[in-house]
Amino acid sequence: MVHRRILIGGLAALPLAATAQESYPARPITMLIGFAPGGGTDIVARMLSPRLQEELGQPITVENRPGASGTLAAAAAARSRPDGYTLVTGTVSTQCTVAPLMRPPPYDQLRDFTPIMLVGTLPLVVVVRADSPAQDIAGLSALARAKPDGLNYGTSGVASQQHLASELLAQKAGLRMTHIPYRGTGQSVTALMAGDVDVNIDTLATYLPHIRAGRMRALATTLPERATALPEVRTVQEQGFAGYDMSVWYMVLGPAGLPAEVVRRWEAALGRTIADPSINRKLVESGYIPGGGTAAEAAALVRRDAERLGVLVQAAGVRLE
């Protein structure tokens, strides 16, 4: 009789446990962004969030926490409870270059996160004001030689992917360039428009409206293949610099130990959102290469790029204090 009561009690508890698991999400979710409004991370997160709210049935607050090249937001997500209510849209720089850049790093980029899904990749674009004499990378090199102190370039922060891309181009093209870091992409755009810097290498989504409006000129894009949104613009490789391959990818991650059911819920919601024809079209029109895939594939991408970019960071001698 005692055994029967235990069995009934155990069976009675099963629906409750299942219901608790199925109830996620039961309250609003916070999506942290490590950069100021106007950059590629902010754009893609706000582009996806309305549809994700429909998929998940809960409000999603996109919260900008700029600072330390995006690592403030990433660190906050890593320290959050692993319950799926605080996530981060991380970038290749926040998730793959922290270890070789910071001593000590604010988090372990491989152990302190649960990668969920790659949501998009952006080529970077080498861009100048429309009144610049530079028409391509060769023209940019000539401009740098003509200026006694070389060129100034702006980025969203020290050790950002924009910084690394600029340093790599400077090495390959023999450019003399001085880095001027800002607290976000929006500030570096303003600096270029005002003439405070000569050239920027930044995300295509950020500069595409300015390029299309004739305020800026694209000199090159940074992936081996031409950008769909700017098919007439040659890549850096096409302009004589073999092996140049830089981009920024964006990924939704949670803290380490995120429950499998939460990961599956987000995989399904993100997959349907990115595959939605209207969302997919907006991503492409804005310069993104739409993402997708599985959590396992996202984790493999982090590991692969952490190794590849770690070598680049060490070769460039870049440090983030």
C-alpha cells in the first residue's frame, strides 16, 4: 500500500514537471546588446525581435549596454541566471577575441556561454566620404602617402572586428593609419561624416544607407565574394590582397548551463524567424547574409573563429586594457 501511494505520487508529479518545462517563456525576456544604437548588432537584434516576440509569446526588451568593445553586455549575460530570460546578441569580436586581448578576460569565451544560433553575417566595407579623392584601395594608399601623418580611421572600440580588419588591411597594403576608437558605431559614422576621420572599415548594414544616398563611397568589401547588396564594388582580395577575409557575425547566446528545452525553444523560434520570407528579404537588403543552423553548429563556429582570430590578434599586437 505504501509503495502504491509513492507510485501514484510520482505519477501525479510528472504532468506538473512537464507543464513547468513547457511554460517557458512565462515572462518578458531581455536581449542584451554590447554596442550603442545604430550598429550592426543593434540593427539585426531589432529587426528580428518583433517576429521573435510572436514566436515566443512574450515581450523581448532589446537593451543596449555599450562599453569595453561589447564585453560589458557579454559579461552580464554570462553572469545571468541560466533560465533563458537574459540572452545576448554577441559578435565574433565579443565571443572569439576576448581571450588573447584582455588580461585578465572578463569571461571565458568558450566555457561561459551557450551558443544558440548564428543569426547573420555582415561583410565589412571600406568607406570614405563622397568628396574623398580615393576611389579604391590603391587610391586610399596614395592618399595615405600624401598626408604627413597618414590616415585616421574610426571604429566602435579597441579590439573590435572593425579594428582588427583595419589593422590587417594596413599591414597588407602598407597603409599608415591611426586608430580612433569610439563608444559605438554611430559615433564613428558621425566622425567620418564630419571629417574627423578619413576612412572607416565597418559593417555594411551601417553604411549601406549612406552609400546609397551618395554621402559615402564604398572602396571595397571584405569577404572573398562580392556583397550581394553592392555587387559592383570589388573585394579587397580582388584589388590585389590575397587572403584578406574579414566579416562580423552575430549570434544569440545564453549563459553556460542553459537548459536544453530553452535552447530548443530558441532554435525553433530563431529558425522560423530567419526563414520568414519578409525577414529574410530585409536581412539581405540590409547587407546581411542570413544565418540559421543548430546550436551545435554555432558552438563549432565560435571555437573555429576563436582559434583563427587569436592568431591574427597576436600577430597585430593589439591589446584591450
